[in-house]
Amino acid sequence: MSILGTRVMRTEDPRLLTEGGRYTADIHDPALDGAVHATFVRTTVAHALVTAVDVAEARALPGVVDVVTGAEIDLRPLPGMGNRDMARPLVAVDRVRFVGEPVAVVLSETPEQGADAAEWVVVDYDPLPAVVDPVSALDGEVVLFPDTGTNLVIEFGHEAADGEGPDGCEVVVRQRIVNPRVAACPLEGRSSAVAWVDGRLVQWCSTQNAHGLRLALASTYGLDEPDVRVVAPDVGGGFGAKIGGHPEDVVLGWLARRCGRPVRWTESRTENMTAMVHGRAQVHEIAIGGRRDGTIEAYHLDIVQDAGAYPSMAAFLPYLTRSMAAGTYAMPRVTSRARVALTTTTPVASFRGAGRPEATAALERAVDLFAAEVGLDPADVRRRNLLPRFDEAHPMPTGVTYDCGDYPQALDRVLAAAGYDELRAEQARRRAAGDHRALGIGLASYVEVTTGPQAGGEYARVEVRAADGGGVEAIVTTGASPHGQGLGTALAMLVADETGLPVEAVRVVHGDTDAVDHGTGTFGSRSLQLGGSAVVTSTRRVVDEARRRAAELLEAAVDDVVLDAATARFHVVGSPTVARTWAEVVAAAPAPAGGDVEGGAAEGVAPADGTVDDGAGDLDGGAAISAAGDFTTAQPTYPFGAHVAVVEVDTETGDVRLLRLVACDDAGRIVNPLLADGQRHGGLAQGAAQALYEEVAFDADGNPLTTSFADYAIVTAPELPSFELVDMETPTWVNPLGAKGIGESGTIGSTPAVQNAVCDALAHLGVRHVDMPCTPERVWRAIRAASG
């Protein structure tokens, strides 16, 4: 019986629960002996010219080693994504563009001394007007980069031409929708420690992709990649915000070289809330058209993306939103336009889902608005328009190609699990009785893309070797970078399933660029389907080599030797009593020359969709057998599902209570349901939080209003119900696991389901739409406005 598909407990947890995690701030490597602490002096104005930075008094304080201004740092700025003329200096020099941007750095013996000295750095500003609304920013009255003459970073797509859009349909519905800015809020904020060791730059960092940071550091410092080592120890959450190198991380090497000592930096929670990249922050204008029988014929989505003060990943996010604009529906005409605008606010980048939740939120609100306009039940409108089941590549009008899906079944399953008809009956009863506790039922059908539009690949090396104390162990080296998902357990399960070795005999190595030849990292729900496929294909090559060695020991033909995974023993077909263990096979002499396994098509996948390339260290001889390579695929996968949310709204106060959240999420084949459920729970919580509570806010002058958990309403357990999970598996043909991503699915469907539920609860009062987050004040105001 295969171990795959069973609820194996996380192998990471015993260490975390007994010893505790070992995070960047906990590192005590000898290379960091004598380290100084960096404290970034951050601007308190959103937009201004910097006329002077006086560090004299700060330098004279006890424990201060140095104070450095941006003008002294001779490193090139980070190029602006989408527009290289909008580059970001590592530390501001002549102009600041958002509250929290670094303007100087204090190096001190202790963090406390650095915090005190930062207060004595005097910065003279010539204030400039702020602009915090991305739509207003496109008017160009306040320009952040005067030499460019515009705040428009990039624009793609187009307005719907005649015959393309909804105009001319029997029914046309339009709505402005705001997808609010949110903060990732990882429990471990950003943290780095840097040392120069024999000419090499060594950096420990809380990052989602160590090799990506190594590339950025090598480019910044003019080094060859082997001259940079990046180590990602335990990472206390990332959620997309720790992809790549932040300016603070990148500049530490320069500071260490200047003072001749290692440098540490760990941010405070306020720094994390004001200076770490935010997510979402899109404004949508939607137009949906169709017939009064509920058939949707056309949809147009206009996107304005707030990039914040400097364009990074935000320049790419609307591309993902546009690509998923058609969702799960068979709409013949889908068009979109996107513009990315600079504002005097914290930069925006990836956050769990990165562009895909925004697409679903806009579309699922549009479908509900359309259903209300034609007077039909939202579930019936969805059933009428969903794509039918498909098992082969399905091109969409947005230019992407879905792999496989059964959207009607997902909707039917979740409606049945929620008791949809009974909920509608209870809603009608409350309305008839004039109950001020209004019941709302919200639906969302979603599909998302995982591994990214170009898919790409991931590296893995698998080695089975003699273990200390006897027996064998398997060492998995992966380019993926776990940060709390339980990926180590999943990869160990894959090796155990292929080799018959116990999960406990498998050790996973990751996050160290000296130990891992290369890698892409963890984001876009890619780790299991790409990293796991690389592990499986490399493991199969190890097993093939082991069969060759076993054949010599058994004096049999290679084709007649099999591995019995149940006993982890090799034997001739039909003769299980005479067998060889892994320990015996590993200890045997290497196979004759010519026995290496060549890279080629992954099992069951055409070479264009999945290949394994030979890598360093393939099939080592001696008391070990190993294979390495990259699994690559040109085709992304498209997880899908449907969610039902049930809320109760007090129409007298505007208070919203989430009563139920029922979720059917199909991510293909599930390797470990325990891990998958954990990912679903986390995503559902974050999605519901955005719908009801969380929003990063600025005043008109660009001052942040949500700088801690006291004023940023991060969701906690009392606000959430016990989630009701509905299982469904539609294996994909894209990779040998049949798996799709699961890490972000919960955030895709839950947000619009909860928002739709709130709007549904208020529909009988004349409320048409409430923007997220649906706070009591916002709901109360919508009710009062509808009542005149």
C-alpha cells in the first residue's frame, strides 16, 4: 500500500516543539562573532526632497560604531520592474517617496543603542505633495520621478472595442470594486546577518528563495555566484512578501565591508508593517453583460494597480489578474486593460495568491451583480455558465490554457455540503419575520494558476547511502525553500514511496546555496508539483541503479529484478525469498561503465511538458547511489474549487459574523491530506480576513494609519468558524505526481465568497455592493445610504 494520500504527521514538528525553531536572529555562527547591529533611520514624511542629513550627534553616542547616509553608499539602485527609470536606491539620497523609506543606517554594538542613536539623526526635508490613490496618481499632478514625467509604470491590454465587450448585450452591469491593500504579517519579520569570509559574502536571511537572493547579491556586488553564499534557516512565514532581496537585505554586505565587521539586522513589527512590501491594492472597473435567462456573454475588467512608491512585483501582478479574468466560465468574450501606477506609499509586491485572488474577487462579484440584475439565484447563474468538465488542455480567451477541471462538480459538492436550499429557506424566513440579524449566503467558483505562467522547473538531488549505526538513509537536496508548509514531510513521503525506506530515514536539505547546487525557491504554490516531481524522478533513477547492482548480486538479468517497496528489498520476479536489502545494494560495487541513467522524459509526460536534465553528482559510486536533475514543465497547473460562506449581519450596528465557510478545493492528487488541509485552513483564514477585517490604510498625506496589530485587524481564532472542507481530486497530466498547487487556493475563493455573503445579507435592504473589508462602519453606512 502506498504511503501517498495518507495523513502522515509532520516530521518537522518534533524539533520545532522541543528545541524550537532556529531563525536568522538565532544564528550564532563563528563568522558572526563581533557583529554590529544595523538600525535603519526611516523617513517620517511620505514625499519630500532631502536637503540635509546630520549624523554628527548620533555618531558620538555610546556604542555607535558608524552612521551611514545614502549619499555614501556607492551601490547601484534596484531597477524598477516594468520601468527601469523608476529605480529604488538602497538608502534614499535626494528624495523620499514613502513613510518608512530608509534615509540612513546606524551601526551599533547593541540593537538598543542603535534605536537610541537613530532618534538623533536629523534629516531636513522640503515637503512635496503626496498622492495615495492610484487612480488619482495617473492624473500626473504629483509625479514621483520627475524625469519620467508620469506615474504610469506600465500599461497592457486595451479597452473593449466594438463587438468585444458587454455593450450591446441585453443586460449590462457595471461596478467599481476596490481590492484593498493588505499586509503579509509573517510572525518572523525580515531578518539578515552578513559576514565577509575569505573574500566571500555569506548571508543568512529569512527568505523564500536563497538562490534568487544569491543572484541579486552577486549582481549588486559584482561577484561570481560561487563567491556568495546564502543560507535560509527556519523561516517564520513568508506569504510571498519574502521573495527576492529587500533593499535592507542587499545593503548589509556593503555596511559589513565598510566597518570591517559582520552585521545583523532584524526589523521591528512597526518596520514590518510600514516598510515591508504590501499586497493586493487594485481598483477594478468591471462590466458584465448577457441575456436575461442568465447567460453571460461578455466581461471586461479594467485594472489600476497601486505599485506604491517603487515598481517591483506589482508591475507583474495585473498580468496574472488579466490572465485569470475568465475564471471558470464559458464566456465567449473576455477583455481587460491594466495600468500600474506609483503612489507615495509602501511598495506593493506578491502576497498569497499574487494577482489571482484579485481576478476571482472581481469576477465573482460581477457574477453576483449580474444574477441580481436578471433576478436569478447566483448558484443557478453559475451552473448555466460554468465550463463543462474537461481532461485535456483547454485554451481560454485570455490567452492561457487550463490543464483539466470539473467546475460543475465542485460547485455541486460544496452546495450539497453547505445545505444551500435550507440556507435559502432560513434566509427567507428571517426576512419575512423582519429579523435584524440578516442571513447572507455567498458563493464563489474559482480557478487559479500555480507554478506561474511560464511554469519553469526545480532542482533535486537524491542520495541513498550507508547510515551511521547501520542501515541506509536517503538525503534529499531540494532547490525549493520550505517556510512552514511541511514540504520536508511531503518530499520524504515521495522518497519513501519509491524506495520503501521509512519516512524517518529520509533527510531533506534546503536553503543553503553551498549545499544545494541551484534552485528556484518557494512561491506560486510550485514546490510540491515541481520540486516533488524532481525528487520523484531522481529517486526513480536511484532505484534503477540499485536494481542494476542488485541484479549482479542476485546473478540475474536487470529486467527481472524488482524492488518490493513493502519490504524495501530487491528480488527476482516471482522469487521473493532470495532478496537483497538497500544496505547490501548500496555497499556493492558500482555498476559497469555505461550504466548511468540518462535524463529524459518524465514518466507519463511528453518531453515538451516535463523533462529531467542530468545534474552534478549523478549516480555516484561507492557506498552511495545518487541522482540529480531538474524537473521542468512548460504548462502550469490550474487548481480550482468552489466556496460557500454564511454570515450573519446585525442590520442595526453593521456587525458581521462569519458563521460558516465551506470549501471544496481541487488541487489534483493529494500527497498528504494533513498538509493540504493545513494549507487550506491558512488560506481560508487569510481570505476571510481580507473580506472582513484587514486593510492597510494611509491618510491623505501618505501617513500610515495601520502600523501595528493594535490598528491593523489581523484575524485571530475567535473571529473564525471551524472550516468545513470538501475533498475532491482531479489529477493533472502535467507532472508525474498528478498534483497541483494548494498553498494559495484558500485565499482565492474565500474572499469573494465572504464578501458576496455580506452583500447578499443586505440585498433586501437595497444595498447593491459593499467594498472590502466589510467592516461594521462600512456596512452600517451602506445600509443607511440605501434607506435614504
